[in-house]
Amino acid sequence: QSTGTIFVPCGGRPEAVNINNVKELLKDGQPKYKYIVEGANLFFSQQARLALEKAGVVIFKDASANKGGVTSSSLEVLSALALTNEEFLEHMVIKDHVVPKFYSSYIEEVHSIIENNARMEFELMWEEHQSTKKPYSILSDELSASILQLHRELQKSDLWKNEELKHSVLSEAIPSKLQQLVGLENLKTRIPESYLCSLFSSYLASRFIYKYGITPSPLKFFDFLSKYSSVKHLSLIHISEPTRLL
């Protein structure tokens, strides 16, 4: 029966709020909460989300709201892959309540990366909503699907073989604190190539979609790549079935 500005559910069974009980979050047809941020995955059914958005609620869907957790987990794994056992014990393990300097600075950088990603996602969702009037719940799914599709297509392409492009993208995608500690060239040899290739593709895909929108023109992609590699080198890159990139 409570009301408020923001409702942040952080636990519960899947589709705990569904089309049959979503009316409990309304009073006389008006929403009890202005904003809902889904801290718990799958807590709302899609029908419930759309009903709430129709009533005027601004919803930050789980697919968007919880990307920070995915990012922090992946960067934690990255540090474990990048450091030797001795380095990990020295720089990432708290001993006698003493927090290693690198650990603190790495966490600060991870937080900064998460905040920047959240800002880019919000700005794109806001712009898409203003231009298309689509519900945020649908836009969140379309955004995630667009990034994932491009990520998969990039993994099939020849872009990874371009050394200049690879170096430029990885120098942005890998946290600077990790590069300063280990060195980018050492990281390339320590971290499995399959992991680096996936990081390379996902970083390019997300940055491109955040910059040019959920359904951008494929022609924009080479303009986007010019930031990371010279036109001379890009002319040698072959992408299979370029029209399928988006």
C-alpha cells in the first residue's frame, strides 16, 4: 500500500508482478511510483511493464539496470586472467584489513566505467524514446539485441586481424590501471585470445550502437572505425556480409 517516487525491487520470484496483479501498483488508475528501477532480474513480466509505462511510470528495465553487475564481474575476471598468482595476491587480496592501493584504484576505475556506460545507455534510450515514442521496456530489449547481434557479426569478421585496430581498441577497452600495472603487450600474451577477441568485439559493438543508435546505417560503421585505425588500413579490412552487421 506504500507510495513513493522510486520503487527499486531487488529480489523476488520471476514475474512476481504480472498482468494479473500489476493493478496493485496503481491507485485510481494512477501509478503509486513515478520511477521503477529493476534491481532484480525478471521481477516484472513484460505485459506488466508495458501496462505501467502506459499509466505513466518511467521504467528502467532489468536488462539495462543490471548491466553494471555484468561489467564489474567481467572486469574482475579480467584482472584474474591478467595477473600472475603472486601479483594477484599482492594487488587484489586484502590482508589484515589492509586494502592494496591497486585494488582501491581498480575499483574506482571500474565504478567510473559502469557510470559512463550507464550514462550512454540512458542518453540513447531517452533519445530513442523521444523520437519513436516506444516504451522504454521495448527499447531496452531492442538495444541489447542490437549490440549482441553486432558483437556476433564482428567476431565473424576480419577486424581482429588488424593489429593497429586491435591495439587501439584494447587500449580503450581494458582498464588503464591494469595496463599501467602489467603493460598492454603483456596483457595480450597473458589473457586468452578468445577472451580478448570477445572483449574487442563487444566494446566496438556497444560504442557504435551507443553513438549511432539502435538501428544505424551500416555505412556509419567505417566512419566509426576511423577513430581507431587509419583509412589506409581500414581499406584492407574485409567484413563478411556487411549488410548483416546491423
